[in-house]
Amino acid sequence: MDHPSAQQGVSAPMNQRVVVTTTINKPSPALEEFAAMPGWDLLVVLDRKSPPFSLPGAEILTVGDQEALDRELSDAIGWNCIQRRNMGYFHAYRSGASLIATVDDDNIPLPGWGNDVRVGKPTACTMFEAEGSLAQTFDPLAVTSAPHLWHRGFPLTELRTRSYRQLPDPVVVTPDVEASLWLGDPDIDAVCRLEHAPYLKTLEGPTPYSSTLLAPFNSQNTFLARSVLPEYFCFTGVGRFDDIWASYHLRAKGATVVYSAASVTQERNDHDLLVDLERETYGYVETPRLLRELRGDSDAIERFLPPQALAAFKRYRHLMRHVEG
């Protein structure tokens, strides 16, 4: 199959700004708020486990819709996994979206969410670099008011070397990605959650800020420029590091990323932390080696993916490039 399948029963978003999410639940309060968000369209990608529903103000991408978009990509991603959201990224891109917000269904937007997105706009930000020679990766939580926590996907082997120097003057950058933070139950890994069990009522930091180092961001409450979407793919087969490896790959490909203040509260869906821990083990082990290789080869991710995940990524990139071609 050389070309995307024709759309059948799938309408294009009305706005150029699209919120993409996936869910296996009935519409949550968060999704109801995003559906009513002025100036944004909400695109909800369903899975085979999702209950059928309608949500005023949202476009629902059903199982059939996704197979009509591209059966080969859909099959390669597989079902009953959060990586179904990749089908939403493809549909939003194909429909002409210029700005994509990727969120989870338990991210409740705070007042003003999405009003002043910095993507594509020259932005003065606080910049951090390694202090000394030990720090190799930037942890965006280390410079906030919760430095005892660390971002999901930050390598555990580097927890003792999280030492960064703030440059004396702001640096103006034009972000391709704005990764906004979260109150409530933050996006941390199972080890950190088992140790600290935090619930954040505030999270202060030098926002907006960035780093010269590779750094993780997630697929919740993150804004992406259209230009980087063909390389942004939440990888199957790597457990709960699917979006984290996507972020490291995108940063290695040259994307400019800034972090900004919390604009959602995460009321986290029920999780078994030991199951989360098990699903993070592959990432804990392989991420340090991936980061070492990404620093010298921006395509190193391909050597770390299981065969089906690599096939899905290649198909996704092919389809995205075909849209532009």
C-alpha cells in the first residue's frame, strides 16, 4: 500500500488547533471541558475497549474510522493501547492542523489553558546547562519547587547528577514544542510515586525554561507545532516510555522544547503502581543506552524498537510525508 486510504466517515477539524486524546472510559470531566474549549477542536481516538459515546463539541475517531484512515498503520500500532493516539495525530495533520495539543483524559484544564501557547513564537526563556561534567540529561522538575521529584522517563542512573547551571541572561528561542506542567498527581514514574506519593497544589519554577541537554517531556498537556509531527510518534512495545522515547527522539532531531507553568490538574485514573513499575522496567534499563546513542546519531531510536513498533513508525512517517508530498 503506497498511499493513505480514503477517509470514510471522518470529518476534518474546523479549527487549525486540535486537542488529541484517547480514552477507554466514558467522557470524563476533563474531556467535557476540552470539548467546550473556545478556539480548539477536540479529537477523541477510541479503542476497542472504549464504550461508544458522543460528546458535543468533539470529533470521535471510531475503530472503523481509524481503519479507514490507514489499515496498515492501524494494524501495526495494535489495539487496546494508549498508542492509538498516533492515529489522532495523523488525522489532525492530514486535516491541516497547525497546532496540536496532546492530553490525557484525566488532565483537567485550569483557567486560561491554551490561551497563550508559545509554539512558533520567539520566546525569552531561562536556559539551563550542565553544571560540571556529570549531568548528561536535563530533568525539568529538578529546577522547580518540587526538586525531590523527577520527570517520568528521566534516567534513574542520573538522579545523583541532576546539577544544572542557569545562564545569566534569558535566551530567545522559537519553540517547536511547549511542554506545560501539571498540578495534582504529577507525571512521575512508579519508583518516584511509590517513594513520595505526591499531590501538588502548587508547582513553581522559572517558566518558561529550557535546556541545552536532552530532556524528557510527555504526551499530556504538551503543544506541538505541525512541522515536528512527522517525527513525533508514541512508540509501541516499550511500555510506559512510549511518549518519553518520542520526546528524546524529537529533541535529538533538533526540535526546540520549552517547559512552562502547570495548566492542568491531573486527577489520575486508577493505576496499580506495581503494574506500572513492571511496564517501566524496559525503559529504565534501555533509556541510558538510548540517550548515549542519540547524542551521536539522531536516528538511533530505530535500533531500539521491536520490529512491529519500527514498522508502525516507518509507516506513520511515510504517511505524514505523503501528506506534504
